[in-house]
Amino acid sequence: MSDSSTLSGADAKRAARNVSALVIASLFSKGALFIWQLILAPWLGIFDYGIYGTVGALISVAGSISSFSMGLIVIRDVARHPEKAGKYWSAMIMMQTVLALVAYVSMNGFAVGYSDTVRAFTALAGLNLFVDLFGNMGYDLLIARESMLKTSVVEIVHIISRIGLSVLALTLGWGLLGVYLAAMVSGLGRTLVFVYLNWQMGVRPQFPFDRSIGIPLLVNSAPLALSAFLSLAYQHADKLMTTGILGEEGTGYLTVAFVINFGVIELFSTTVLVAVYPLMSRYYGDGNGAMFGNMVEKLAVYMTMISLPMALTISIFASDITTPLFGEDFAPTAGILSILIWYTMITMVGNVFSKGMLIQNRQRLLLIFRASGLVLNILLNTILLYSWRDPRGAAVASIIAEILVVALMIGTFRAVGWNWQRIAPALAKLVVITVLVGVVMVVLQGIHFIIGMGVGLAIYAGAVIFGNVLSDSDWDLVYRVVSAMPGGTLITRYWQRDVTLSW
């Protein structure tokens, strides 16, 4: 294999270290936040959780305006030119503060069509746009300098503090007001710590505002920002439209299913892709690096291999999962979740190609795809929610729109080292295995859902391992990455392959 398609030991070790730090942080912070959301739903009740979901959707979409996706550009540029970190910091402060004001006014203007309660909580929760904005600036600057461990520790402490303060507020009877105040206080602490860590590393905002930094940053971020806005708009359109058409109760059921969907994507997709993003960017170079296309291939197979059994299991056992977690009051969530989880699977695979197109600087084409998905999503939500009068219509709309977007990305993706025909046999095997495992799960569900889940997943794992789904080179790469992760030495003591570990 040529040098252009070979992962160097130093790069692989650094990537593994970064993945380890971010994965561990996700397991503690995002995992804890995910569990907290599941606890929060029955604690607040279906109506208040519907309000919480609606306000959260408004903040998420508004956040894409305030951040303007500058973080990705800053990480890329500061990683190449760390001496310019202070200038980028001051540029973000000047521009993103103005953008946050625009986002805050816009989200409150959009909320006028909802109830007085939703409008009041939107005005309060929207203040977190400014708090989180300055914290994210510090986070991006640290990531650019590959300070993964520091950022990971801060994120873990931040989430623990947020959950602890929320529990205290709810125990005192403050309800949703307490939840939003807890988010604001903990977010402020996160911001102060990130600012301190950057100052400790000698990074200061450098004023006056440097237009040679700011204007290109704004221009280069614009396509990404518009793409992020469209992506989040159609991701949250179902909740916003469900509240307007069916009311807060229907949104409450939908929000629980969305939280599970979002948690799975964050834990198993976003974390890994963010960590390997700098490495993939370096290998892409001038567009001729075969390793870039090869990594996209492997990531696509890995994401499919992970997401298929996850979607299948949750879809079949949705009622067995939701009722014990949330109680009978949330029973309608099971029907929504069994559909929406397939959106999760499609999104996890699509995220690989989305990151790949971003690295190739094809964000304008990605923007067109996202716009097409948003239009289709809004159209289908309008038709299905009004005709079905059921939140499951929103789930179906999301799946169809996501299929369109992902199909467009895969159909237009081109890269040296990328060949879909090479991974087609592996994908076909995964589909066949999943269908057979699904039959087993349905049959055994009648005995007990735990037996059905356990036996089904065990058969899937065995079929993947012994069915030659992954090639020897795939397993070698997994082995190398595992060996460089914390605890890797212990694992490789029992799992051994004929691979020379030079790092």
C-alpha cells in the first residue's frame, strides 16, 4: 500500500488519544445528560415536558445563528496558525455577540404564535444563548490546540453541576423555572473556566478587531451556518409544528422519543466524527490523499454496523423500554420511538458523508441538500400532522426527509480511495444479518423482552465476527486504535493479532 493511504503511527496515536478523551467525556457528560433527560420527563409531566421540548427546539435553531458555525473554521485555522488564536477570539467576540442578539430577538418573535407560558420561558431560556456562546469560543480554541483532556474534564464537571442544580431546583418546587436557571448558572461557570484555561495558555483576545481575520471568517462560515440552520430547522421542525398543530401534550410524547434519538447520535456518532475530523482534514490535503477516501469507507461501514442493531432493537422493544422508564402516562411515546429510531440510524451513516463533504469544501452543495430536506420535511409535517392528528406523522416526515438528504450526499460523494463497490458486500451482509436477527427478536419477545434483546444482539455480534463482515485490514485498524486507547494494553493482552504496534 502506498504511503498516501497509510496511517502513520504518530497520527494514529494522536487520533486515538483524542478519541479516547472525547469518548470518555461523552460517556460521563452526554451520557449523564441523556439519563437526566429521561428522568426529567416524568418529573415534569407530559405537558411541561412538551413546553420544554418546544423551547429547546427554538433555542437549538437560534443557536445556529448565534454561533454561525464559526467554530469549525476557527478550529481548522488556529490548528494551522496557533499564533493567531487571539485575533480569532476577538473576531468571534465582536461578530457572534451581534449574531446572538439577532438570534434572541428572532426566536422570541417566532414564539409569538405559541401560548403565554411558552413565550415567557423562551425569553428566559434564550439568555443562555449569550452564556453558552462565550463558553463555546473558549472550547473551540482549546480543541484547536488539541487540549482534549482539559476540555473533557470541564464538560464533565459542567454537566454534573447542571444536573445537580436542576435536581435542587425541582426539589424546591421551582419547576421549569429552576431547570432554566440551573442551566444558566452552570453554563456561566463553564464559560469562566474555559476563559481561564485559554489565558493560562497565553491566549488573549487581541483588539482592535482585525478585518483580515474577521471578514474571511464570516464569509467562510456563512455556507456552514446556513447549512446548520437548515439542518437544525428540519431536525426540530417536527416539535415546533406539533406544538402549533396538536398542542404541548403531543410535543411532550415526541420530545421523549427525540431525546433518545439525539442521545444515541451524540454518543455513538458525533463524538467519534468530531475527534477524527482534524486527522481526516490533514489527510485530505489537496484532494489526492487516498487515506481520506479509505477512512470514509471504513467509517461508513462501522456506523452502519453499530446503528442497524441499535435501531432494530429499540424499534421492536420500544414499548418494553418506554413504559418502565416513563410510566403509562407516556405510553404513546413507544409508537413514535419505534419509527423515529430509524431516522437515528440513517443520520448516523449520513453524518460520515456530511463531514467528508465539509472537509472537501463542498458545503454549498451540502447546503442545497439540507434546504431540500427542510422543504420536504415541512411539507410532509403539514400534511401528516393535519391528516393523522398524531405525532407519529412527524416521525415519518423526518425519516423521509433524512433519506432524501443522505441519498443525495452518498450519490454525489467522490474521493480518491473511496469506492462504494468495495464495501457493498459488507453492507449487504449486515442487512441480511439484521433481518434474520429481527425475526429472532420478534419470536423471543413473546417469552420475555430481555431474552429477545439479549439473544438477538448476541447472534448479531457472532454473525458479524464469524461472518467475515469486516476485512482483515478493518480489524487491524480497530486493533491499532484499541491498543492506543486507555486500557488498550490490558485488552490486547487477551485479544492478539499479527500486527506490529509501532506506537
